[in-house]
Amino acid sequence: MLLVRGLGCTKLLAALWNNQKETRAAKKLARKWRLDKAYGVTQEQIEDAMMRSGRGINLGCEFALEICAQLGIEPAEVDPMRTKGELNGRMYDAKNGAGCAEQVIDHLRQSGSVERIFV
């Protein structure tokens, strides 16, 4: 389990989204939710997409559920109100490479940046 307490759900989702492997499914999802880039989203774009999905900045909204499914994480794992502050990165790592989730979270914690760190 990876400690994510205090990182903020939209910032964490943006960082994980930006560092996933490029897939057609991810590009399709980015188009559906009108994200500017499939792999260069900002925290604000994540928040805007949540607002457009109709329930405000809420991890139960359709956008958040689809993003979490694409990333291989459970919405409760990034919900600051319902989580123990831990993320099981096993599915994310299975899709993106061993240790990827931990590297993204460490980079986010150290720099505060949601930028893509893998080329």
C-alpha cells in the first residue's frame, strides 16, 4: 500500500493519468471528457471534467469512476473523506510497469507536480 494522504484526489488522479501508458482506451476517454491532452492534464482540467459530469468535485461522478477504472484503482483509494490514505498500486503497476505508482506518488509528493515523468 502506498501512502497518499494529503495529496488531494484531483492532483493524484492527474499525476496517475499523465503517467499511464498510452492506449487507445485512454485517448478515447480523454476525448469523451474533453481533456486537452491525453497525457498532459492539469489538476484544474480534472476538476473541470468532474464538474461537467454533474455532481461537482465528487469521486462518485461518472468521470471519476471511468478515470479510476482506466487507471486500475478504486475511487475510495483516492477519496480523502473515505480512505485510510493508502493506495494499492498493484493494478496500476500491472498496466504501466512495476513500481510506477510509487514513483509517480513520490514525484508528486516531492515536487507537487502532476507532470509526466516517464518518457
